Amino acid sequence: MKILVVDALTLADVWQLATSSRAIVLAQGSIDRAATPLAGHGACQPNGAPVVLVSYDETTGAWHTNPECFRMPDYLRDRNASTLWSAGSVWLHHRIDSPAAVRRSALFPAFEAEAMIAMIEHEPLGDDSVADLLLLNYKGADFVGHLYGPDSDELRLTLGEMDRNLARIIGALDAKVGTDYLLAVTADHGMPSAQAGHRHFAPEVVDLLHRQFDPQAKQLVTGYEPENAQMFVDEDRLSHLGLTLGDLARFLEAQPYIFAVFTHDEVRRAEDALRP
């Protein structure tokens, strides 16, 4: 038995249901967890249909999707980012000869743009009076900026390529549907300088906790997702060491680069206090 739980509807979900799946929904992104929310639940929501969603596979360098919920266009199946380093494996003295590395360079926006332009040209956008959705997670500035910093030549070149390729995407859209559309461009965050001592990565924070509380086994922290500000702790190991989550939180808050740390219980109490 399969049980489907849909916690919240996205814009694509709402619009698909409101138009009885007549609207064209196209979503693309360079990382699964960012691209999928754009497309919503597709055919995996009640009365849903398999909208188009492609996201970049950092392991293979190809576009892929979840076929249970979404549709993968045939015209994107043979595209691979390996073509980006076929003429050279180095960019600004950085090796880019892998699907993961090339995404963190100014070469990658063109690969994203080519896929989006192909979607615009092949799919029936604007063929009727129902407004369609074209959604793109354009993440080059994030990947390059986090690695090299906001003031780097690497990011300046990447932003230039992103601008140039965004103009190509808009030009393809103009050619397909004219200019009667709404374009919205948003961003989510900045990033710290690359200056030494100003940047602290997830492995460094995990190592700090292990050195302080579990230097031998290093089994206390099982995972840290800085994108979501979530740290996962083995509670059995925590109890074995005679510690509480509060001990870890107070230690982390004592670090000059961490503003606040909240335990699961504190978050739940705050959530309960907001309920009427």
C-alpha cells in the first residue's frame, strides 16, 4: 500500500488544479531540492498531472527527474555537462573536469540556458488563453559565490555569464510568445567574504563539536545541513557522554561567528506558543 501525504501546495500545484491541468508548467534547476519545489507535486498530488521538471545530476552531469511525478523531455536526455570541459579542463586555474566542479564555474550558466531555451522552443507555451508557468532555479551565483566569495573574480565572471544567458532565455521567450508575460526575478541570500577567518564551513563546525565533546569516537554529530540550519545529533551517544542538547547549544553560541542556537524542544515550545 502506498500512502501519499501532501503537506502544502506550491504555486505550480495551485495553478495546475485551478486550470484543470490545462496550464503548461515547466521547471528547471541545478539542484534537486531547489528545483522540485518549483514544479510542486506534479502527478503525485491528487488529481495532478506530470508537469515537466528537470534537475541537474551532479554525479552524471545529465538532466534527470522523478518519473513517478514528473515528465522528462526526450530532447534533454542526451545533454551532458561534460561538453563544457571538452576544450579544456581548467578555468581560472581551477580544475572543472567533473560534473560537480564545472557547476561551480562561469561555464555552467550556458548549459542551464540551453536546456531552458530548448524547453521554451519545444513545449506549447502560449498556445491558448491559459497562463503558463516557466520556473527556473538559476543557481550559479550561489555555487560560485559560496566557494570563492562575493568579491572574487570568479563570481564577477559568473554573474556576467548569468546576465548574458538570462538575456538569451528572455529572447527565446519573446520569440515564442511575444512580450505579454510577467517576469519575476528573486534572490534569497548573500554570503560572507572569502577573507581568512570570516568563513566557516559545515565540516569545521562538526569537527569543533567532536573535538570538544567526542574526540575519540567522533560519533556525536551525524549530520549538519547549513542550508537549513539543522544539525542532527545521535541522542544515544549524547546520553552516553552525559550531555544534553543544551550543552551543545551553549558551546556553539560561545563561538564568535554563531549568533544563536536552538534545540528541538525550544523550537517546539515557540511553535506551541504561537498557536491560538
